[in-house]
Amino acid sequence: MITKPSKQVWFITGASRGIGAEIAAAALAAGDEVVATARDPRRVTERLGSSASLLPVALDVTSEQSVAAAVEAALARFGRIDVLVNNAGYGLIGAVEETSGEDVRRLYETNVFGLLAVTRAVLPTLRKQRSGHVINLSSVGGYRSGQGFGVYCSTKFAVEGLSEALHAELAPLGVAVTIVEPGYFRTEFLEPQSVVETDPSIADYAETAGKVRAMAKSVSLQQPGDPVRLARAVVELSRAEHPPLRLPLGSDTVAAIEAKHAFVAEELAAWRAVSVSTDFPR
């Protein structure tokens, strides 16, 4: 069982808009205290207003100096951190071959190395407290990759692998880890300020990654998931005595996970004899 204080202190990255801002708003509405970080903290105040329970802090997750300063500011104000939400990140659409090495490195700097930097900076506090909850925002694409999102999904696969290890390492210390896997939620995620498209495109991928590019434009701001309900679910998760390792959010994510499980089971059965034939004879 994970010990939870009655009033929690949240540290949320990417909290000026989208899912991060919604989670911050829901936590404040629940009576908690929130350290809401963004590259420009003025945008946090514009979105969430001013409150004694809210601390907007400048944070660039790709700068370890910035990360250390933000965590120090959080502890100076509230004295503890109970819930870390690693939300900062962005998307990339394009076939794997279309994606430049520079675009790949930039994406990993934020989505993976940034998450690691923030987590490493906060964990000493959680370990000392022998309590806390690390919530890492992954995606349906962190469980099942897909055409046109291959490089982006690879960053979320990395987040899931790291989170599984952290779950095992931190559970004996009273610290929970949960991977949140949203599907398509009605935020600005597919808008130009949140997603990068590879350039140029390759004609041979028109029927795969190319169709995904068109789909992203057509569904943007029309996604089926409600970000306000997502945020409420994350607040509920933060109060669970036995939080799960994974929390899929959205009926589309649930369907994608079920479909992948069925596909893996089918392939495992078809190739089982070959798979087990590689052991030394007994």
C-alpha cells in the first residue's frame, strides 16, 4: 500500500496548456498544491490564474540546470513533492525513413532525456520521504506503434520501459510509478505547435505515413477523448492506495491494447515450436 497525504503537492511538466494544464487545474480543484512548470511560466498564470496553492515555475526539461532550479523552487515553497507528472513532450509525424537524425535527437531530448532529467532530480526527495507517485505520460503509441508515428512511438516505448524498471526499483521504498496511456484526446496535440511533420515526404509512403498525415489534420480538435475527464482520472489515480503500473485512458486505447494482445497471442501460438526450440536440449 502507498501512503498518501491528505493534501498533495504536485510537480507537473508542460503545464501551460493541453493535458498538463488540465491536470494542474483538476489537482487545484481537488484542494492540492501545484508546481506548474513551463518554458514560459507567464502562460501558466494566463491559463490557471493566481493562487497561494499554485507555483508557476520556468522549466526547460532539456536543461539539467533548469530542472534542478525548478525542483529547488518547488521544495522551497512547499517543502515536499508527492506527485510528479512527467507530461512535457511533443509529437512527430512521418515515416521512419523520412525522419532526419536531427529531428530524432531533438525529440528524444525532450520526450525521453527530459523525462529522465526531471525524474532523477525529484527522486531523492521521494526516496527521503519514503512516499510519492511518479506518473509518466505515455500514449496509446507507447503500447502499440503505428505507421507515420514510428519515431514518436519509440520515445513512448522508451518511457514505458523506463517506467517498468522504476516501478520495480521504487516500490520497496514506498514510491509508486504509473504509466498513463492516453488515446486521442481533444487537445492541441495534433496542431503545429505540438507536433512536427517530417520534410520532405517520400512518395512510396503515401499510402501509409502519408495517410496518417492527412488523418491527423482531419481529426485535430475533433478527437473523442475529453481532457477534463482525463485530468479527473489522473487525480483519482493519485489518491489510489494500490495504483496500477499502467492506466490506459480512452476507449480507443483499450481497443488498441486488446487488439495487440490478440495479435501477439496469435503469433506466439503460430511460432511457439520455433521459439522454444532454441534452448539447449534437456
